Amino acid sequence: MLFQLHIPKTAGTSLFSVLSAAVHPGRYHVALSEQELRERTTGYALLSGHFGWDVLALFPERPQVLTVLRDPVELILSLYGYWRAHAHEGIFSPETQRGADEAASRPVDELLLDPSSQLRANLGMMMGYLAGGEAVAAGRGLDAALQHLDSCAWVATTLTLDRDVRVLPAMFGLKPMAEVPHHLVTPERPQRIDIGKEALGVIETLAEADCILYDRARAIAEEQQRLYG
């Protein structure tokens, strides 16, 4: 079984669309809760969802984990843009809605410099997902996240996703992969050049672990190309 560990704003929806087309029809699912995931840990070829590493304990047998990482600056700017664009659509949980409301009413620099903002609270998101809650709480988040990333069956980056998916058929015996579509794109989001030096420094400091993980992901993706590309 393949399990797509979908970190938000890392092209996971786009990836799932091509993965699901490459497995047996009806044997894939995106779970919205841990209970929904638990009920499908057998009999499926592909599962996905916004879950951290801890949910692997729900599977009777360890699945092959696939994940995509993104440049931490690009990730937080994409999250801000997405929240801002959809703040008034009623699609978020109460906690996320708070972040969306902030994004809709305040500039990105201001939120990054505000220690109480929801946007700033999401810096380091990739480490949280890859490490799992227990490891983060124990103060060993980065070490656990690096170990878990190294144990993934396939790793990609959003920057090289079009290239990285091409090795999936050789690695997992899947059908040839279609071109990766671009879902949930927010074209009007801020760009790196739009944020000030101080706000950029906040990202680089508070998301330092994510920067390390992103560099490791790039190296893993390059090695996969050497072996299977």
C-alpha cells in the first residue's frame, strides 16, 4: 500500500490526482479523519490525507510512504495566499479560520512579525508533520523528521515535482504517470521579493528545521533520479 503523507501547500492534491489514476480504480481514498483512515488501512492501494507521521501506527503493516516538501518561504507565502483568497468561503476549521481572517485583513509582513499570529504558528510545519506529535513534544522533532524522511519510499519537492513523478512507475510498478496538473494555485499570493528583510528573517529562523529538511528532500530526489530516472 502507498500512503501519501500530504503536508499542506506542497502540491499534494495535484500529486494525488496522478497517483490515483495510476492505481486500480476504486482502491484509493483521501481520508479526512484518523477514524476514516483507520477503517481503510487494508484493501486499498493508495491512501492520503493531512496527517502527521504518528498515524502510521494505525496501519497493520507499514505502508510505503510518499511525500513532497517545499521551500519553506514559498510554503508560508502560499499558505497566506490561500487563506486570504478563501477566507470568506466557510471551508476552514475554527482554528484555521482565525488564520484566514488574519490573512484577509492584514499584510503578510505584519503577521510574520506578530508572535501571536496563526501564520507565524505554522512556521516549521513540515517538521511537525514528518516528526509526529510525540517526537516534537519530546524535543527531538528535527532528528525524528530527518529519520522519517530518509525512510520514505519516495520523496519529491514541489519545484521538481514534474520530474520526480516520472520515476514512480519504475519504483512501484504503476501505470505511466500523467502530467501533474496544477490544483489550488493562488496566483495573487505574495512573492519572496514582496516581503521585507525582517519578515524573511523570521521565516528563516523559525523554519530553520524545515530548511534542513527541504535540503535533505532535494538530495533524496536527486538520488532517485540517478537510480530510476
